[in-house]
Amino acid sequence: MNKIVVNGGKKLYGEVEIGGSKNAALPMLFAGILTGEACVFSHLPRVSDVLLTLEILRSLGARIRFAPGGDVLVDYSLVRPALPSLVHTGAIRGSVYLLGAMLGRFGRAKLGGAGGCDFGSRPIDQHLMGFEGLGAIEYAENGALCLTAPRGLCGANISLKMPSVGATANLLMAATAASGKTVIRNAAAEPHVVALCEFLTACGARIEGQGSDTLTVFGGRPLHGCRCTVIPDMIEAGTYLCAAMAAGGRVTVRNVVPSHLGAALDVFRDMGASLTVGKTYITIKAPARYRAVDVTTGPYPAFPTDLHPQFAALFTIGHRTTGTGRVFERVWQERFRYTEELSRLGAHVKIKGECATFSPCPLHPATLRSPDLRGGVALVIAALSVVGRTEITNAATVGRGYEHFESKLRGLGADVRVFG
Ligand code: EPU
């Protein structure tokens, strides 16, 4: 997917089926390494980050089969603790999960580098502090980060400096293989972290406290393969709800867990949207005009940073919004790159430290460049409200996290084309 062309100004109506969560699928796919057996994944989203993950696993010896019904079987029995190609691991953030999974299974791990969206520095000091607590030693070899646990991994008390999703997931993986009890304090509680706990439990691990800020892992139990279903992608769902707000109309997202989106639904209500929330669906009816509000991102259950750019886009649309909206970004210091592109559409944005202020004004079509996954999709959302043709290049960034993007939007009546 190279370029997205949006002919905006059309209201959206209909239903969209939400896929499996990218950020749940990635740690689960890597965690499967711990089992040394085969795992079957249902609802695995076919987004490029997941396909690259499968490529990395294949390069390490995993055998992968796409079953006719859509399930994906990954057989981890022949996985080796080799150094995967930097071309692959350097493209996605999730490759950092190789560290916990390989360390757990083989007592050693190597990683040339991990990529992901560019939000400035993305340290992994908390992952490494935790691995060290479990008995691992870190060293560098030809530019690769290496970990080894010469005396095996041993349960420990670990307190994270911040509730990092990645560090929590990585340490959960290593801790299931460590002998004895590990307690992870200040752990992340995102639905995708809970999903990883459930996956590991289905493989035979014993974990207590999932969904809270303290996780206790009773490690050293033998793990086995399992069958699992990836949870629905709350960020994809929130994105289509934002698209409906931007374009106007009435849209239902199906196959969702509405409670995962609690903080975002509160913001939609504050903006004046009318919501119908069922057990596995959410319908949004966009008002003719909505209010811009203040949003503060934070670890779950706070408002998710991965929906920040999509809501920010809503606050810029002059003919739809009233008032000034502000986003306080408290997770990623440099998540405002997309605002430069929004300005090309005519948006008024002021950034001061962690706060971006958006004043509504008339937007016009333009040619834009997607800076990253959620920033790119925010540009599409803004473009859906603008009469005329907006082109968004570097659209592969969007393909990292949205499957069937063109057909899902077109199914709602949007005039969107994806090229490449
Ligand atoms: N942090 C540290 N040290 C660490 C780890 C994190 O300082 O060792 C800091 C980060 O710099 C950041 C904060 O802690 O300021 C949170 O980082 P976290 O580790 O939670 O983020 P991540 O695991 O790298 C995942 C998602 C991101 C999402 C964040 C926050 C995946 C593959 N990525 O990243 O998703 O923004 O959690 O919820 O799960 C996206 O999907 O668009 C995306 C960027």
C-alpha cells in the first residue's frame, strides 16, 4: 500500500467488522516460541506487522500454515535461537518480544534491532532491568543485543518505572520459564497484555493478577501448544468510529469488546455523539456539529495514545466542530509529527510541550505524507470530511495496522482508493 486517495465529503453509513488486535497478536505469536509446539491462531489480523512477524518466525525455523478457514498454524518445534535478519526485526516494534521468548525457551537471545513508529527515543531499559532481575546478563556482539542466563532464569520481584506494555509482555514471557515466583509491579493492564496472560495460561502457565498493576507468575511449568483467538482490535474500532464522526453519518463497529474502549467512548459522548453500545458492537451517530474537548492519554484504562491522532483530526474540522480541542500526550513525547501534515490541509495546531491545541478552521484538499501508523490514519479521517481529492503517500505505514482498509471504508460509502 503506497498511496491512499480520498475523495471526501461523503457521509458514512453501515457496519464494519473489526479484525484481531495487532498489538495482542504480536506478543502472542512470539510467546508461542516458549511452547516448542504448534499453536493455532484465529482472528490473526493480516496486517504487515503480523506478516513480518510470521516471516521472522519462519526465518528462525517455525513452520507456518494458513488454514482454509482463516486460522494460522505456527509450529515452533524447530525454532532455533539464531539472530534474525535486521531487515525484518528493524521494521517492527514487536520484534523486541523475541528477547523474552528466546530467553525463556533457550536461556539466550539475540536481536539486531527493533523498529516501529518513530516517536523519538523508544528505550527498552525496563525490559533489560527486568531480564537482569531474572538472572540474565546482557552483552553486545557485532552490534546485536545479546542476553544469556548461564545459571538459568530465577523468579524475582520486579518494579517497572512505568507501566510499559512491551516490558510487561516481555517479562511475562521470561518469567513463565523462570524457576519460582516472579512479581511484576506497576505492570501494564492493557487488554492486549491481559490477552497475552490468557494465551500463556492456555499454554499451561500460572499467572495471577491479570488486568491489575501487579502480576504474579509461578514459573517453571512446562508449556504446551494451544488454540487461541486474538481479541478484537480496539484501536481499529475506535478509528472507524472517528471516521464516522469526521464524515458524518451512522456507523456500527462489530466484533468489539466495548469495555476496552471505555475512555474513548466517554470522549465521544462528551463531544455530543450518540452511542448505542451492545455486547459486541457499538453504533455511533455523528451529530451535525460536535464539541472539541480535552483529551489526556495514558496507560490503560486511561485514553489510549494510539487513538490520539484520530481524535485530534476531529478537532481540526471547521465545519463539524465547535470550540478548541487539546490533546495532552503523556505516553510518547514525540507523537505530534502528523500535525505538520494536518496543517497542510489547513488545520490550526499549536504545540507546547506535551500539549497540542487544535482550533477548528476550514480544511481543503492537499497532498500529504503519512508519518506513522496512527498519524497516517488520522490524515485519512480528516480527508474524509474534506470535499475534493486528498492524496496520502507513504501509506505502507497505515497497512502496518489496518487490514482491508480500502474495502472496509468503501463498504461504509467512503470514496477511498488504495494504490500499491
Ligand atoms: N518506556 C521506557 N523504557 C522502557 C519501555 C518503555 O522508558 O523500557 C517508555 C516509552 O518510551 C514510552 C512509555 O514507556 O514513553 C510506554 O511505552 P510502552 O513500552 O508501553 O510501549 P511499547 O510497548 O513500545 C506498545 C504499542 C504501541 C503503543 C504503546 C503504548 C505494540 C507493538 N506497540 O508500544 O502501539 O503506543 O504500547 O500503549 O504493542 C501503535 O499500535 O500505533 C503503537 C505505537
